[in-house]
Amino acid sequence: MKIFKSKKGIELTVSFMVKLIMAIVIFSFGIWFATTIFSTGGELTDKSFSDWDKQVAGLSCSPGQKVCIPRTTMETDSENGIVFGLVIKNVFDEERNFRYWVEGHTNNPEQPSSFVDQGGNDALATLNTAGDTFNFIPDSTNFRLIEGLGSGKDVSMVVVIQHIGGTRGTAAFTVVVEAQATSGGSSAPQGWMNYGKFKVYHRTI
């Protein structure tokens, strides 16, 4: 008894398997890359900041504003990091140094200051129970420093927030901006003063 196999069917099966393997490899690489960005310091983080800064280049504040975040609410349907643009303008008569970072909850810095579900209900406890986590950069222990910003000049920077987990809702964080009290290099700091605080909202849909 002869068994005849379709050559076309075999080719389709092989083609499908090749595409499936490629999809798995690409998906795995995407997870590794996203994890690396938020867990590795040094050159990778610096390079990522440089790339992200290019995305927000050219943003500007309204007249009279010294700090602004043009879009304070951003949403995503995945675990990819969300990039917020931040503009800092030096309103002093001389160049100054500035720094900024993201703050989470007072008692649990790795979680948002608040979290509401899609129905508008407080769900921070649910978030903690579900084991959801957030990555955000820069944070208070690794703030980002802007040195020697000239008088009247502005600079566009970024804040990146990533939500890992399946709980849908809106997380709130605070972006803190400080200015050095007097001019001078970072090697001879003269103290820092508040320059602006803003709420940003990461919405997972």
C-alpha cells in the first residue's frame, strides 16, 4: 500500500513552523529588551535616555511657565513603557543646574501614589494584592541632572513609566523638579530648591 503525501502540504507546514519559531524568538527578545531597559544601569540606560529625548525634542511650555509636561495622561494596552515629555526652562538671570525624578507612594516607593480602576474606584490595595509592579525612571535615588542650562534656555527631557501586571486602571505619580539655589558646578553644590511638581497618570486599558 502506497501512502502519498502532499508536497504542498509539507511546504505549508514547514513554512508555518518557521514563522512560529521566528515569532517566539522576536517575542522573547522584546521581553528581554524591555526588562533590560528598566533593570540595567550604565550605558544602556544613558543610551535609552538619549533616544527617548529625541522623541520629545522641540516641546515647549506656554509663556510664563518655567516647567511643564505637555501631556500628563498617557495610556497603553501593553507592558511597554510610556514616555512623558518634560520641559524645563531656566528663568534665572544666570545659568543653573537642575535635577528631576519620579516619586511613587510615600509608604511604598515602588508603587504609584494612587491607583483607580476603570470604574473610578480606589484600587491601590487590589493592585498590591495582584502583585502588579511599576518601573519608572529616573527615580529619587537615580535622579537626572541637567548641568549648566543657560538663562532663558529650555530643555526637553523624558520620564518613563512601565506597568507590569494585568490590573487595568490609572496610576498616579509625582514628577519633582529642583533647581540649584545658586550657580555653580555639581562638584560644589549650593543646595537645591523646589522648581515644580506635577502629577502624571499612567493608564492601562
